[in-house]
Amino acid sequence: MNQRHPHNSSFQHQRQTFKRWRDDSEQNERSRKFSKSDRHVSESSTHQKAPNSQTLSTRKELYERDFPLYKQPVEVGFFSLDSQRRFFNDSRQMRYYAEPAKSPHFDLRDGYRDRFIKRDDSVKEKLDHILRWILANRQKLTRKADKSSSSILDVDFVTWRGHLTKLLTTPYETREGWLLAVTRFKGILYISEVETDAARRDRENRTGRHQEMMYWGYKFEQYTCTDKMDGVPDSSGEVNTNEAFCTVVQTRLSDHRLLFSGEVDCRDKDPHAPAPPACYVELKTSAEICTPKQRSNFHRFKLLKWWAQSFLPGVPRIVAGFRDDDGVVVSVETFHISKISRLIKAEDKCWRPTVCMNFCSDFLSFVKRVVTEDNPNVVYLFCWNPRCDVTYSVHRDSSHSFLPNWYLKEMG
């Protein structure tokens, strides 16, 4: 597969930036203390102990190593979900970015009461849409003859970009835990998310204000996107959160071959823009920043999740609309993923890209060691809560099974 895209140099620059930043870090000396042989040993241990093969630590200092290999992500396909959440193996839901004014005064509340069709987030789609894409595009992933592997596709892991994002941010997450279900089928490891009890309670008990603020992000997209390359945004229509355009990306983290999909907000309308995913643009909204403390918190918490979400598929920039308490966008700012490390460098005890990527790589290695039975009816449930190690349990013929029969039959 040809991986020589025009944005290769910019992606490499992005990785080199993180590498230089890590080498300059004040914590560099500490990182040298943790070799591969003792990376899972607690810093507080008075004697070196063998790593516990049943758990995985999330302690930040254990992952302060060199930035791991992360190959330039390559888009191998895409798909669309329509207003009724139906799958289409095409780009009909692709939108184009229309750059707004620096102070656009968009009213994000507009249409919330009368022009909003909200996706039912109690319906858990699991990996179904990605699996439909795989069935429609198997020839792009078919493995070359390799007697050393039982995998039928040229990948180790299949998952959503959002699940990987949660892994990247885990060493710095202090509030929300996660449950990830993993099953091995035909040599491939599939990772799906299970809603935690805490997440379900939060979803069921959202305040009206919270629900409206979730709408604001979609409304900002309506103000800044067009359906056609030469079109103009139309904010008078409905906002329907069932609709989505998703990229499907192939890459490698250390020795883990990844295939994942994630929703894309829009692409650059310049016909000479680089090939996907380097032409994609992520859109975000956030509260306006008025004080140094707010700026610091923005760098430390929100930028972490924004960076992780866009770095994984190789999306190079985020356009953020900063809004006041009444939902009016008062300013717009562009964040280039390759420059975010400079923004956070001055923050005391801030997050570090190398820690995020090393933890994700080690988690995937942990999964490979643990998930040994090749059986879609066997699910390994990996559980993590803040300030705890990652643990797992094994479930046979349980409600956690998530690969549908139509997929198993077609791939069997």
C-alpha cells in the first residue's frame, strides 16, 4: 500500500517536534531511570518486584520513554451515516470547511428548541459500522501469504478512534474510568467499549443546560461547514446528529498494526489541499478564556483530549470557537497539532505526548498477552478507574459478546 502522501513531511515534523520537546523536558532525567525491564515496577517499591502480569499500571512516570514508532496514518477508506444512521460505503456526508470571521458572533442556541434531531445515545452500535466497512472493502486489507500468522486481514486491532483516544489520555485522567471489551476472531483483536455504570448515570441525569451545551458543538459545525466545495454555510436548517462522515485509517504503533475509524467534521475546500487525512479539519467549541488560570486549565485538560483525538488519525488542525455563557461565539482560533507541545511546555506538571503514546502501546501489548483464545463468544473485559491499575476479567457466552452473526458468517 502506497504511504507516500504529500503530508508525509508535515507528519514527520509533528513527531520530531514531540521528540525534541521530550528531550528538553525537565523530567528527562527521571525517564532514564525506567528501563524496559522495570517499567511496570512501582516507584515506591523498596525492592524490585516482577511485574504483575494480571494488571497494567497507569503511573505516568513509567511511560516517560522515547516517543514510540507511530507510522504516518493512511486513509484506506471512508463511509457515511445518513439521517437515520444507515451505513453507506461512500462520502455523501462529507462537508467542506468555510473559514469564519475572527469574531463571528454565532448564536449557538439557535434551533435547539425547534430544529434539532438528536441521535439516541442509549443505542449502542458497538463496532457495527466499521465491520460493515470491512466487509465491503476486504480486498484492501487482505493479508499477503504469511504462514506465521493466523490473521486473515493485515491488521492486529480493529476499533474506533474514540477508544484509542481514551487510552492515550488515561495516564492523566482523574475522573472517568472505562470498560473495554476485547475479543479475538481469526487472529484479529477487536476492541469495543462497554458503558460504565457511572457513565450511564451521567447520561441519564444530564441537566437541560448540559444537553443544550452539547448541541452547541454541532451548531458551530453548521455555521462553518458547507455541503459543496463552492457552497456557503446555511444555519437555518436542522441539526441532525445521526449524520456522520467517517474516515478509516491504517497505521502502526510500535509493533501493533491498527485499523480504526473516526468521525471527521469537514475537509479543506482547497482543491490543491493534501490528500486525506491531512486535508481534514476538526471543529471544537469551548468557553472563552478570560484569565491566566483558565488558559492554564485549557492547556492542561481540554487540549490533551483535542490533541489525542486529532493526532491519532493524522488530522493536522483544530478550529475552535470560543463562546460566552450565553452560547455566542466571540472568537475563533486555529490550533496546529504539531505546535500544541509548545503551548503546553510552559505548564507545570502538564501532560506529555510521549507518555500518552507509550501507555497506549503498552496497553495493546498487554491485550495481546492476555487475549489468547480465538473465539468471538469469549470476551475479555478490561476495566480501569482513576488511580487504579488496569485489570481484566474473562466472560464466556455473555451479553458482552459484540461481533454480530452477520459479520462472523461472512468472515468465517
